[in-house]
Amino acid sequence: MRSFFHVSDIGDLAAALEEAKQVKATPLAWKSLGQDKTIILIFFNSSLRTRLSSQKAALNLGMNPIVLNVGADSWKLETQLGVVMDGDKSEHLREAIPVIGSYCDIIGVRSFAGLQDRSFDYAETILNQFIEYSGKPVISLESATVHPCQAFADLITIEEYKTKRRPKVVMTWAPHPRALPQAVPNSFAEWMNAADVDFVITQPEGYELDPRFVGDAKVEYDQMKALEGADFVYAKNWSCPGVTNPDDYGKILSKDMDWVVDARHMAVTNDAYFMHCLPVRRNMIVSDEVIDSPRSIVIPEAANRVVSAQVVMKRMLEDML
């Protein structure tokens, strides 16, 4: 595995889920695999779960993890080609990336969408430069359009908690005071479409995700109708993806509080489990009573971030043998 962006990069999904079970049961069984290997985790943006779970996964495999916070631990980095660097950015990715690659065996990169230029974001301009110039395997730790380690952990969690072969999984948009990228919902949709689930997306009009991620999912604009009979409810905000109107890309089109997932919404489900990637704005995305209920599995979901990251790193290390 040379890069990890999409569900297709993981290969056979059933095999990956079985491997995740083994990794979770015996996390230190492959500690010799990463001996004398280094992974550099590069963060252009803040993080809690991604940072800690990636470091823990690397340590479980015997690797030496190095964390670099761009702009705080390093020079500010220019990301666009062809610019005159007369501003506050002292180094270009074109030089920084091959230098970073010379110091490690695997690179993980977290770089959010700018939400200003849809073409720039959806071309994965920053991550693709790491692939092109580093010469090392690259893991997306959340990029402009995808968050595969999160989606893999989400699927692992659903597999652990499902009580029927093909559960109904609903991803619902919820309001948020800030414009957020589409990476988490994009990846969740992509992975659910590849899994054996009945998948439904519900959002207000204007928030349609890119068709390449929606795939064959059912899209329902009536939130309560979408939630009927759901076994899992995944709440997440995202800003306008700009599919129908590119000028609206990255904008907040609605803050309709009727979309906040509360007891009224959960009452029409099949006693569904509640999921969220975290961090979550309480009583904005989800009510206290729902996230604090016994059917909330946000903490086990977060714990599985170590498992998903470790499976990916393990496969990359095995390819080096």
C-alpha cells in the first residue's frame, strides 16, 4: 500500500475488517514489524484523536513516531506552485517534502480544505504533492476531501455493534456555527457504500455531497423520514460542497436547529446507536440526552481510531519486507 486515501486502497474490505479484529485483540503482536522504522506525522491543523491514535498505533508496531506541527514547530509552508513567495511563508512544500521523506519510512499528513477554492481542495493539491515528492507511503490523516482512518474506524465500530446482517445506517447533517469541510461525510459515505449496509444520507437542499462519494446511497431531504427504522445514526455537519452551485462552496446555507439530533429524532429509529467522529458541539449537533445515553457509542468509536490506523501502518510496513 503506497497511499491511503480511499476505501479502494484497503483492498478486500472483509479481509481488512478481519485483520482489524486481530489487531484489536493483540495490538502488540507485530511490534517487531516497525523496528528501526520512523513515521513522521505532519499536522497543518489541530487534532486530538488523530494525533494520539496515530502515535499509539505506530508505537504498537514498534515504530518511532515524530510529530511536526506546521507553522509552530517548523517554518510556515507555501502549498501552491508558481507563487512569488514574498509573504510570511518561508519554505515551499517542493523542498520541504523530499527533506521530510529523507528522514522517515512513512508519512501521515493532516491538512484541511481551505473552503475557498473548490478545484484546489478537490484536487487534493497538498496531499498529492506529498505523494509525488516524498518517495514514501503517505497516509491521509484527514485531507481536503477525505478522512479514511475515521471512516475505517466507523465501519469497525458498526461491525462490532450491529445485530443484523445488513443494518440501516443513516448519516444526517446537523447545524454548526462554523463552516466545516466535507472530508468526514465524504469518507463515511464512500466506506458505507462499500460495506454491506442499507445506507441513507439526509441533509437540507443545497448540501448535496459530491456524486463520487454519494455513490448509490439513498438521499432523503426529510430527516425524520430518513431516520425511520435506523440501526445507526451518524450525525455530522458539513458546509456547502458546491455541487449544484460552485459559488456556494464552503458556505453555511442553514443553521436550522430542527436538524439537531435529539430524543425526538431517535424515537423513530430502531433503538439506534448514535455515532459522531468528535469533537462534537453539544446541543448544536446532538442533544445531551442522546450523546450521554447508553446507545451512544462515540467513545468506542474513537478508541477504534487506533485500530484503523494500525491496520493501515501494518500493511505499509509489510509491503516493505
